[in-house]
Amino acid sequence: MNINNVAFERSFGISSQLPPSSLPEIAFAGRSNVGKSSLLNKLFNRKSLAKVSQTPGKTATINFFSCDGVRFVDLPGYGYAKVSKAEKGRWAELIEGYFNQERNLALVVSLVDIRHAASDLDENMIAFLQDAQLPYAVALTKADKLSRQQQIKQKAALKRQLALDEDVPLVVCSSEKGDGIDELRALIGAAARGGAV
């Protein structure tokens, strides 16, 4: 996959607007402020492909990008406290609506901040992916904030907490330094080609 061929397609605010799922899709899910936009930009070597906000919870739409016959789906961040109940409900409808449709999902990349224990919402997301038997990988973001020793310790702790099977890829990432980005690209490429991750 040539990452230089990536292009923004469209944003959608309600799940009924979503386009049919003809291409294989790689979806990115995670809490607000987990660094989803930064990770997407790093994956594609673009500074502003996905809009990075200083304010958590600003991604209030599902954003679609395409690259060499694969669609990348940036889901709204979940769990941000400082938005209205109605807005939280709309985000939940968007995320659930996306997953409840017949999508051609090649891989879901679930992002978790490596610096902290996983939140209830992170645990719920992983449990949902496991129950739905969707192919997924976990990207542990913001690794540059920890020492190598702390990264190893936190990776093991999060693997236990999230009850991840041995075959679930768990990638330690840093959008700042580029750690784990090549590994993530390889996983995405294999999934898009229909291979096992």
C-alpha cells in the first residue's frame, strides 16, 4: 500500500448517512485525547490529514479516508466528560451505528493510552470486539512519555487487564518518535490484503 496515495473522502455526523461498505475498512477507535488523529497522521506521514485538536472530544464525526483500495475510518473519541448528554448520545449512536451495520471490516485498531490503566470504556470496547469476533489490534499510544522499562511493565499490565489472547497484536506506539509505526503499517497492510494479523 502506497501511503502517499491517501485522500480524505467525507465526514458523517449520523450513522444513517454512512456510505455502503464496498472496500475493506480499517477502523480506529479510542478514548478522546488518546492520540488517534496524531497516530493517523504519523501512519500516513501527513501533518494534518486528520485534524489534531488541543481540545479533547472535538472529533464528533466519522471521518473516511481512502488509500489504494482500502478505506480508513476515524471514529469519534469516546468518554470525554465535558460535552452535553445529547452530544455523548450522538457519538454513541455514531460508533454503535457504524459497528451494527454490515461493514467490510478488515481490522479495528483500538487505541489505549499506555501511561494509565485502561478505562471502563476501553475494556468495554475490547470486550465488544472480542464478543463480535471482529479482527482487532491494540495500539498503546504515547509511549514516548515513558521509559523503556515502564513501557514493558505497562504493556504487560494492560495485556492482563484487557484479557488479550496471545494472538492479538499489541503494539507500543509513539506518534512523536515513530515507535511502532512500521509494525502497525505492516499489520494494516496484511489485514487489508486479507491475511491474518
